[in-house]
Amino acid sequence: MRNLTVILLLLYSCCSQSFGQATKLDKANEYFSAGNYPASIPLYHDILKREDVPAAKIRLAEAYFYQGDYAKAANWFALVVGLEESTPEHRLQLGLSLLRTERCAAAQHWFDEFLKLRPYDPRKIDLADACATQERLERGRKGEVSITMLPLNTAYNDFAPVCHPEGLVFSSDRQPTEEGRPAVKLYLSRSGQEGGLKEAALFSIVPGSPGDEGTAAFNAAGDEVFYTRTRFVKAKRGQEAARGLEIASGRLLPQGDWSSVETLPFSSDEYSVAHPAVSADGSRLYFSSDRPGGFGGKDIYLSVRAGAKWAEPVNLGPQVNTAGDELYPCLAEDGALFFASDGHIGLGGLDLFEVNEGDNGLWERPANLGAPFNSSADDFGLTWMPSAQEGYFSSNRDGGAGGDDIYHFRMSGKLAVIDVLDLSTGLPLQDAVVVNESSQDSLFTNAAGKVTVRLQECLTLRGVHPGFFDKALELCPEEIEVSADTLFLAMALKPDIPHRLKGVVFDRSTGRPLESVMVRASSAECRTPAIAHTDRRGLFSIDLSSNCCYDIMASLEGFYENRAEEPVCTGQNPNDHFLNLFLQPEAGTAVSIPDKKAPPARADQPAPPVYEPQAPAEEDVFAGFERSKPGKSTPGGANAYRLNVYYDVGRSSVQKASVPELFKLRDLMLRNPDIIIEISSHTDANGEAEDNRRLSQRRADAIVRYLAGEGIDRGRLVATGYGESQLTNDCEDGVDCPEWMHQQNRRTEIRLIGRVGDNGQ
């Protein structure tokens, strides 16, 4: 019953809705918003029989998609993508529908169309080769994990298990109300003496509560609970009406009752909050919500508790959240976050994912758990037991006892954590590929350069990363004499440091540099040809491989092609090569003929001057960026320009609204391939000075990592966190200032500090 579990207790949109005299389209849309897709579909069909209503066509395609009828969804999305009202997300949904009906090649076409419109979508790695991704997910972890259905399941919906000191707490609608409506309540199945689970009994937080209670989370001690319940508001004649969902918390009394039950402050009449997951110490609470300002349907948020006060929730951002639904977060003991999503690439319906928060506060790319955790049905509500080797999750896959059922899983084999490193620096390599050469499965390293594999038999792992030589690592469980459950290994990749060819292309007739010339370096024995285009100063730069000889050709419309007289040959050690090229106009320009009577040139005469293109002025480089007010202790003459990026409080995560500004900075660096800039972050004077310095350094580092990920050479980027050392006003420690003056000091700036080639660079 997808609309019970995904929409959460039949209540993720307003409860007890009254359709009144609404039109058929309004009624269909209300069914759709409530997650009642079977009721909305025939209404949309009736509307489309009478007239062509684009909104109805779009909703019908989406209803089939969310219901899991991907064949019909593909048929309707094929019509939707031709509408003016269609969005890039509809192309993605068409691709997913085709992929889940085994039409992989057609799906790839629509994924490519989606990526043309959303080239920076965090899912692009999986979408770029969706067929291989699908095969990898279907192989998944089969053989590494065993799954069994629990005997406590009924013909009803049993889901969202969570470990409790006395056993297993879960949600179920096995006991309907007196009116016959499904009523979701919490149940406890206590642990038996031999490790099994006993028959489940009602687990009430507030006995006799009229609404639904489900999806609980407990702190490590088990004496504080967070759970989802129906939110009631005052209705007509003093009665109460259900209005979405809220999260409540309670404390356990010595006699076993729950007290101090209260609604958390970020609950609202305007939207729902649900699916709490709490850290062991009770300080961090993750939950799912459709509150405004998210990325789509339901997003996952984090609120941090300081003392007794919960901070304003923070959206986990576009790496985690999508235009679909992200639900049922679960926090493992090692800090990994597990959640269910139908917006990331998966096997169908809701899939289970794992994601980690990097040291910089940014969330990494989520990893699909693959089969057998995931199936073509809805798989969600995962929880780990303290051993971290087994746990539970829920699914409505075929072969169950009822609608949603709870399954137990146990991992097998020794766990190997592999650090993929840059051999020359010892730093971790993010997004390196580790290929299991036996199964051809591929894993991507996280921001810390780590991947994990289960060792059940001998295997060979091969590390691959652009700009590095491949490295193979052979592992056999029986040869590893380590008693620990987890093995830690390192795989260091040697950099394939490129040789760089630099030069300028000139117009032979005028001596002036030429823009947009295509310079091509081709080699018979090495990699595919490398191509570059000159900028407005005639400059080009091409990376070449070691131990190769390249033919260099320059071409531009209206000019004759020109091939360099000698090939450019590289050795083993990295080096820069320089070559100037000249192009002759095809027609209409006089060609100089040497004067045979002229005296020969003397060897002691100075060579003719070489044209050196002038670098653009600083004002031209930073055009479009606002000049920043210098700090009180900023060195004189150091012009800085403001980078309008914003961060979540106390974190280095850049907010969604700042993404266009990062794009602008990236484009500046690409337009000016010779500049070196400093990215500096500043804070106000609130808090400890050293804490502010560290925070500002993390923020500056985060921007450098983004630019490096977009292909900008790290050697051209310097990150500096100044903390509160360069205030722009007098709001120092102990000075009472209004908030707007503190805001002036919280800033990120960019500054030109050099050019490639200056001082031996």
C-alpha cells in the first residue's frame, strides 16, 4: 500500500479533506496531492476524453509513475515532454519509466536530454551511463547479505522498524478504528531469551490518542522518544480536525510511562513533518517534511538541539534531496545517514540509500544500496542493530504477508574499508572509481576517498581516477590474519602528471593574435586527440601525455591550416612546452615576397620582436563582481571583490541561492586561464576568534573544492580563512552592534594575487 507508507499514515497532506463542489480537475488534483493515485487516475482520463488539458495530462503521467505503473507512465510522459508546460524533471521521469520497463537505450536518450537542461544535477554520474548503473544495482550486494521476513508480519501494513532496549518497535495499522478506518499505532515486539522476537503488543506514547502514532525514534538510552502523530486544529463548532502530521517527543518516567509529551517547535499547520531519526546523544534530529523552500515533494531536514532549544531546521541540500520524495531517515552509529527516495536513480518505487557528511559539512553523493535491499517495489524504513552487522527494513515487495512487511537482514564476510589516495600528496581522491574485476561492479569514493567492500572470496580491485595511473589490489579473506570485523587498507594512485603545451596563434599578415582558433594535438601511439581553442589574446593550453609525440595543427575559418614544422615530443618528467603558430588569410591579403636583392640577415642582428599579448586589466577580469569594502587590517592596494555566497549558520555548506554566484566564479576562471586568485572568507566577531578562523577556512576550502571539481587547476586557487581579523567596521568583541553591521563583516571575497608564469609559477 504505497499511499499508506509513502504519504505516511494516510496523512502527508491534509487529513479529512472535503471536496465539496470542486470541479473534476480540482477533485482529481486533491486525490493526487493526498497520494490516492488510484482515485485520481480515472478522473484525469475522464477529463482528457472531453478536452486536451495539459495539466491533466501531466498529472496522469505522474500518477502512473508514483503508483509504479511504469509502462503507462512512459506512454503518457512521451506526450508530456512535447508540451510547453513540461519541465526537465519530466524528461528524467520518462527515462526512469523506460529504464524500469527494460528499455535501456531509449531511457538513456531521455537522461541525456535531461542533463542538457540540468548539466550540474548531482545525479549526473549515474545518469550518464544509466544502463550500467541499472545492471550494477541489480547485482547489488547479492551474496553479501541474507534477508528473511519476520514472523510478526500480518496481512496489514507493518513497517518502519526501530531498535529499542527491550526489542523492536514498529508501526502498523493491524487494528482499525471503530469506524473501520486504518489506524496506525506503535507496537513493541520484545526480545526473547534465544534472540528471537515475541508477539507484538501495543506501545502507546499517549494512551487513548485519537489520531495516528507511528515512525518512532529513540536516543541511545531509550528514555527519550520522538514520533510522528496526527496534527489537530480547531474546526467549526469547537471540534478538532486532522491537519497533516507533526513530530512530538516524550520522556520516560521510572514507572514506565511517558511524560512531558510535546510537539516540536518546527511543526506547523501549513505543512507536515514526519519520520524522526535522532543521534545517540539526542542532539541532532533528522526528519522528512514538505515545508516550503525544498527541492520537491518531501525533503530531509536537520535540526540541532542546544540545551533545551531546537534550532531552525536546515535542508540537507540537492545532493540528498530531489524533486521526488526523500523519506524515513535513519542514523547509524558511525554517522552514516540512510534514507528512502524515489527521486534518485534506483530499481523502482522507493529505494534505500546511504549518504555521509564530509568533514567540510557538505553532504556527499548518496549511494544506492542495490539488491537485495532494493527491489522494484517500495523499500524503506531501514534501521541497524548495535552490532552494525544486521538490522531491519520494510518493503511491499512480492512474497510478503500483507501490504508492507518487515524484513531482517544480516551482512556476511569481512568488511574492508579502502582509502584511495594521491601517492604524491597523501590526500584522499574523491569520486575515484574502484572496480571489482570479478563482478565488474564499480564503486565511487566519497569525499574522504573511501569505499567499502565485503570480502567473501578472493578478488581484485582496480582503482581508476582521471589524471592517475590505475592501481590493482588483490585481496583474499583466508590470507588476511586480522580478527577484527573491519579491515582498513590503502590504495595509492600515482599521478599521470601532464605535460602542458602553451602558445599563441597569430595572424601572419597583421601580427595580431587570433581568437577561436582550434589547436589540435594528435598522436598515433597515445590517447585520443587533445583540442583547445584560443582566447581573445590568442592563447591556448593543451595537456599532453608522457612519452608521446604529437602533431600540432591550427585551423580557423578564413585562414589556411598550419601544421607545426616539428612534432612536440614529451618525456617521462613533466614539463611545459611552448609553441607559437601563424595562420595565413585565405584571400584578399597581400603576401610578403622576400627581396632577393636584399642583403642577407646578419647573425649578430637582434631577433625581430615577439608579440606578447597583454593580460586583461584587473577591472576586466572581475567585471560583474562588486568591489568589496576593505577590512580595517587589509593590506593596502589589495583590491578584493565580493562573492555573494551564503552559508547555513555555523556550517560551511553553501545555500542553494548561492549556486549561480559559484557558476559566475567558475566561468571567470575558465575565461582567464592564467590568473591565480585568493578566495577569502570572513566572519563577524561573535564567538571565539579561533572557532571563527576555522569556520572561515572551511568555507573558503569548500569553494576551492567546488572549483577544482569543475576542472579549475588547484594551483590557481588559494583558500584563506581570516575569521574576524579583517572586520570592515568597529563591531569588535564587546561592542554592541545591530545585526546589519555584523552582516557587513560576514563575507566571502576574491582577489587577484598573481598569474601563471609569474615568478616561476
